[in-house]
Amino acid sequence: MENQEITDEEITSWNQQDSQITENTTREINIESLRVIKQNQDYNLDNLISSLNKNIDLGPEYQRRSRWTKKQQSKLIESFLMNIPVPPIFLYEKAYYEYEVIDGKQRLEAIKAFHNNEFKLTGLEFLKNFNGSRFSDLDDTTKRLFFRRTITATILLIESMEFDKYDLRMILFDRLNTGGIKLNGQELRNATYASKFNDLIMELSSNDSFRSLWNIPIPENDDDAKGLKKLKNNPLYKSMMDCELVLRFFAIKEVYDGNIQEGSMKFLLDETMNIHKDDDIESLDYSRQLFLNSVNGLVDKFGVEIILNTQLNPSKKARNLYDSILVAYSYIDEEEVQSQNIVKSNISKLLEDDDEYDKIISKGNSIDNIIHRVNKAKDVLTQIM
């Protein structure tokens, strides 16, 4: 069967499904205990560029994998040169005079990249004579003009003794992100739960077996321009859904082990990031090996078709098969695992049962059904059905 690539439309549908709430897990906020201090500050671009290298933290993989095209970046620069107002950026003061970007990362990256001569202006509508120019190509007068232009920053400081700082930051990122492309669930987690565990999720998403399983391009090396371009354009990679698929493995384990007992899939994923945000090196190494042993072992034994929902025509990859089988594999001894043919036959027989299909695929994200489908996945891997 063809190893199909997941589409942008499927990812949009996934995000909608994961937000469906099966139990009430909304956290109430006591407004009297929450104090948000707001101030506006105008940065000229000269000072802003200097601050980006000092006390405004963008981070190498912060918020989302870069999405703006060179044409979009160029139009922002054109707006500055023409002194056309641009939307403000929002900064969160995480410590005294140290800021995280809540909204406006794409604008800040474009400003920094242009100043560093990383791209040529292209697609300009009004200042066409600057098309093809890098910052270093501008004359001194235009450079000074660029540096004098300003952008407004709304700086937010939250004072609260009652609420977890990660909950508050999630609210800020979700409510204040106003860019042309709204952050999805995993991009919000990536922005909010900066931690060694988050770094591990990013690392594991580049595993060859995992990428093969989901048909994500695998560049030969850092100099493989064609392979890197394919990777950047892959819907799972560019939306960070590959990272969310890795995170699902750990979230399903938390549910199966009884550590999370309620919530939508979105809540389960958020809570798993919260549980592991302070993991030490030993815990991270354990998580790393657990995932790698499972995904490498699964793909080596059964190939990439193991997560196909064969009841669909054409067959499609199913997240609920992926995470339940992967988690189940992590609990069983290798000598217990049946042959490839038996396991694939077991999956087909299981999904042919309408009641099981409903519990595993259609309504598989309630807490009870998550536990049920992991148990069934254990049976699929170890029994003859």
C-alpha cells in the first residue's frame, strides 16, 4: 500500500477533534487573585535589533517552525521604509528586563533576518527599485531611515500567587496571538512549556523510524537542500504535528498508568507537558529510551503499514492505532510479540467489529476508551484473534 502523506486538511480536522471535551476540565480563575500589568513602549528598529540579541528571547524553535515567506518578510520591510504603521508586538516579562514574545515573532524574525542580510527583498509593490536588495545594499540614508522607524511593544507582567505560571502563559499566548496564522495546540505548548522535556519531544520527532511511519521526509544530511525543502513543506513538520504525535505516546501512557483521569485529548497533551516540565536527566533518558525502543521495534517488526486503518478506502494512517499500538508495545516483552502477518490480521479483525471500531477509532479519546484501546492493542500484538 502507498505510504500516504498527511494533508493540511487532515491536520485541521485533528486539531478540532482533540479540542472536543469529554469531561469538564476547565480551570476556574479568580479574577481578584490575577493582576495583569500592561505598558506600551515604542522601539526604534535600531534599539529593537540590539534587544533581540540581549533581552528579548526568540529561541531557536520558539512558538512555531518558521512560516513567513520571503515575500511576506519583504512586505514588512517595505512598510517600515514607507513609514506605514505595523501591528504591535506583545512581550511577556518573565524576569526583570527579560522578555518572551507572545505575539509578533514572525515580524521580529523578519526584521532581524533582513538586518543580518539573510534574504533579498522581493515582491515589493511600491518600492520596486529595492527588489533584489539586501540590507547591506541600501545606501546610508535609507539605512538610517530604516533604523529610525518604530514598532510598538505591549509589555505584560502578570502578578498572581494562586495560579501556575504555565497556565497563565498559555492563556496569554492563546488569547493575544493575533498573527495571520494562529498558533495551533502544539505550537502553544512549544511556546508555553519551554523545558528539557519539550526539547526531547523535538529531538524524538526527528527519529528515522518515526518519520518513516508518518511519511515525513528524511534529509540525508544538513547539506541536503532538496531533502530539507521537502521536510519544511511537509504538513506534519511545518505545523509541529509531528511533535504532537510524539507527545501523544507519553500522554496515552500517563492515562494508562492512571496519572491523568479526565479531559479532552488537548487537555491530556497539555497536562503531560505540565507533568514532565521539571524532569531531570535520568527521567529524560528513561523517556527517550522508552519511545525509541517502541518506535524502532514496531517499525522493524511490522513496517510502516502497521498504523493503517484498512477499513477506509483508500486506507489511511490512524492516530488512535498509532499511539495505542506504540504504547502497548512499550509494556510487553519482545518474545511475546506475534508475527507480522498475525498482528496485521488481528488489526483487520478488530476493526471489522463495529463496536470495537467505534471505541478505538470514532470515539477513542475518552479516558475509558483510551485504556480500552491500549488493552486491545496488547491483545493484537500478543494473541491470535
